[in-house]
Amino acid sequence: MSAPLVAIDADVLGRQRTGDETYVRSLLRELAAASPSDLRLAAITRRPDLIPAGIEPVELPARSQVMRMAVSVPRLLRRLRPALAHFVHALPLRCPCPAVVTIQDLSFERDPSVMGTRDRLIFRAAVPRAARRAARVLAISELTKRDLVELYGIPEQKITVTPLAADPAFRPEGPSPDGEPYALFVGALQPRKEATTAIEALALIGEGAPRLVLVGPDKGGRAEAEEKAARLGVAVELRGHIPQDELASLYRGAACLVFPSRYEGFGLPLLEAMASGTPVVASAAGALPEIAGEAAILVEPGNPVALAGGIERAIADHERLRAAGLARASAYSWTETARRTLEVYRELLA
Amino acid sequence: MKTAAVVIWTPGDPDPGPCLDSLAPQVDELVLTVNPGGSPASRGAEVIANERTLGFGANINRGVAATSAPYVIASNSDIEVTPEAIAELVSFADAHPLCGIAAPQLRYPDGRWQPSRRSFPTIRGTLIRRTPLRRVLHPEQRQREHYLLDDQPDEPALSDWFLGAFLLLRRGMLEELGGLDEGYHLYGEDIDLAYRARQAGWERWYVPAAVVVHHHQAVTDRRFLTRRTLWHWRSIARFVRKHPESLRAL
């Protein structure tokens, strides 16, 4: 008898969906590297060219996400007959086999400003349904696990925490930009990420403040950030979405990462900066205290005075934070996350 | 204007006179907060009379708001400072801009050394220390670790937190952190403040060159189930709800 087949939904690949895409790409890479002999792995994707060797690509073109989850994925699963299927956020309308679902965060429950009304309604219907119907839920942080227990009443023993990790591309050695010191902000420009608080904090530092480099796609907050920077006279540079090697170089050269977000299910930029040897100033919100441990400076969310003080202390305490951050980042690895994920597959197939 | 001191007095506390007299020559602003039910001699200190009984955190926050010096001392009324104690703390804090909280060496009135440095609480340690379990589970050894009894540094030392009897607080830090959390009742504000200070990158230093006499009454230690024990447990619950990630370290 051949090894049981596990089908992984990898539709996000190649679609510039920052967090989800990093998760699926890194997980597939490490699952392929682990090359389990007792399982066959297949990835459902619209971009078979992005699937690493060792995982069987199954092409499924899609135009509408709703039609895909309602009709084409169930049909594909009926033909493929996997022993187990693994999805991100939501399950298809019908699933002929036990399913695993990865849930990044429940920010759409905790903070309505995270997404538009339509998306929010879809998530509020699909995510709790997926969490209840799945045989196992993978949460990316202890916070997401607690939220799943508290908000949806999912039994704790059904949830396994498989954290994210910094990509190996983020490391202290390598090129970095020359020139004036700068503080780095990484994240989509949207209210939840509080780019304006970062700008206000630099304005409060005033004389001698580093300039602010912002990396991340515009999700409706760019105009406000530009307007605030112009009004307060803060030097900012908006870089938009950039390739990973360019981002890695920016991390290495930064005086500190400024991450004032109101809510995060994980906060991957924290680990990316730490892995690059860069001090981190973040808000004590969502999963950030859990991920940062003692290796970052954590300040009150939404308070530019606190953030300004935190930036000054991060720069003053560079050496300690650099050492603590490198140690912290190395505690998280995709290899370990893939190992735990495989363990879950095996438990469910046993 | 360098240093302000806020002394808290609640009915049942000893006369704050000796405390205020010892502080007055060493500080620029002196405030006495008084909970209702008594009117102690103020010895020239500015009096803030609370209309209802307020906890440690709320009293300190009121005192901080009523003063403007860059350093604020939070003091119980059963304290007497020795000459130069405050100058020692202030010059240390001046030399260490990351120092947000500085605590002196505490001594009993008879001159014995009083342990005042603490490690952040752990669930196991607290369960044992605060329940009858402490009678059976080698309490001395655990107490020694929690109270850092084996470590009596004579040089300044970094610490997790201190007994809240007498602390020098940097006003800039208090402004950043939004002051003390007034939701605690009698226990826990000092741990919470030190924990949030640590998260925000502020250092907490024990400065043994500054010596302060503490007429300490260890109330919790005598009985297991009193109103104070209940407050203590409520404080622990609040701390864990506020900082769930601290559980990982516990």
C-alpha cells in the first residue's frame, strides 16, 4: 500500500500576500527538505513553478476565491482522494477527508479596522466554521491559541502552536545601505500598524532623530502618513513593497525597527530584525510581548511619547539588544515548525 | 528643582513626622497624601487629602501630578532616610540615563539589613510562599531565591523589582508608562510598574550606598487567610491577565 497523501492548499503563492505567503512558502520548503518517507505531499496551486521539488504540484487555476472554495477545491479533493488536507484560514465548502487549518490571527474579531466590511463578514463566517470543523487547528502564536479558545470555544487540546520564523535571508552578515542613520518601519500602511505614531515619535525626538524608512504596500494609509510627516517636518522615505534581499539589507543597516502596531497575531518583522542584529522597539500589544520576550523594548500602544523614549533607549542600548535579539530569533526556525506540522499530520493519520 | 517626595499615610500607619523630617532637608518638593480617617501632623509638607481611601498606585500618581521635579520618591510613612541617601540615588540616576527606578538599601531600626530586591514572581514560588504548602516544601530555600537573600551586593546591582517601601522614580519613565496602575489594591503595583519598565527598556537598580531605615511590619506573613491574602491573590490574577506572556517565564 502506498503512503497516505496529504494535500496542502498553496493558492497564496505568487500573489504578494505578505504574511500568508511567507508561511506557505517556508512551510513547503521545509516539508520538502524533511522528505518524509511515510507520507506523500501535494500542493494545490495556480503556480506549479513555485512548488519545491519533493512536493507534487496540483494545478488549480482560480478567478473567484468564493467559487474556488465552494466548487473547484471540493471537486479536486474528490478526485485526488487525499487522506488529509491542510488549509490556511478557511476550509472548502465540502471536504471529503479530515482537515487541518492554520489560523494566523483573529485580528478581524479584535479590531474592526483591520479589513473592509465585506472581507470581515467573510472571515467572521469562514474562520470559526473552519476552526470548529477541522480535525486540528494550527495557531501561529499562544495568543492566537488563547483567542481561539476564548472567542470560538475551540478545545485547547485541538490546537497546536506552530510559530513562524525569520527567513534565513535575514542575518547580520551582508550588504547594508550607507549614509545617514535611519529607523525602519515594516508593514502595510494601514491604521492598525500605526505608522503615524512612529512619525509623531520621531518628531518628538526632534534634533538628532534618525529619518524614517517605511517598507510595505499601501493599504489606505499612505496619504495620511505623508501628510503627517510633511506637517511635523519628519524626514520619511516610503519604499512600498520591495524584494526580500533589499529588505534584508535595510534591516541590517537600520538603527532600530519601529513596530508600533495595535494588534498582531505574531509580528514576524520583530524576528526578522532580531535575526539581522537590529534592535527592536514595539508596542506591548497582541502577540508582540510573547514573540519579543526580553529581547525588545516594548512600549504602550498608540503613545508617541512612550515610543520616542523607546527609540532613544533602543539606540542607547544597541549592544545588549543586538545580542538578546540574535539569541531570541534563533529560538524560532521553520525546520522546527515543519517538524511539528508533520507530527500533527502523523497523529491525525494514525 | 531636582527631587520631589511623595509620602503615603493611611489611618493605622505610624506618625509620618519622623519620615517627613528626615526627607525635608533632602528634597525640593514634599507631598503627604492622606487617606480619610485621620489627620497626621504634616510638618510643612503639602497635604493631599483623599476624599476616599486610595491605594498605593493612585496615591503616588496624585503626588506625581502635584509635583514637577524630574525625580519622584515614592515613600511609605514608616521610613526614615539617612543623610545623603537621596543625593546618592539621584547622582546614580543622573549617571545612568536608562535607570528608571532606583532603590536604596533598607535597614531595620536596629541596623539589621532588610532584603528588598525581588525576582519577578513565578507561579510555583507564589503558590508555595502564600499557602500552607510553605510549611512542607522546603520554604527557606525557595524564599532565599525569591528574596535574593544570598546576594547582598555592596555595589549597585540590576534587579527585577523592589519592595515598594521607598523608590526613586524617573518622571520621564512615569510619563511614558502612564504612571502606576490604579487597578491594584495594596499589592502588585510595584511589580507591575517594574515589569512594564523592564519591557520598555528601563533599568531597575539597587543602590546600596543609599541607606534608608524601614520600620517594617510583615503583615502577610502571620496568617494564611486574611483580607490582605485575598488582595494579594487578586493582584496576582490581575498581573497575569495583564501580562499573560509572563506565564511563559513562570
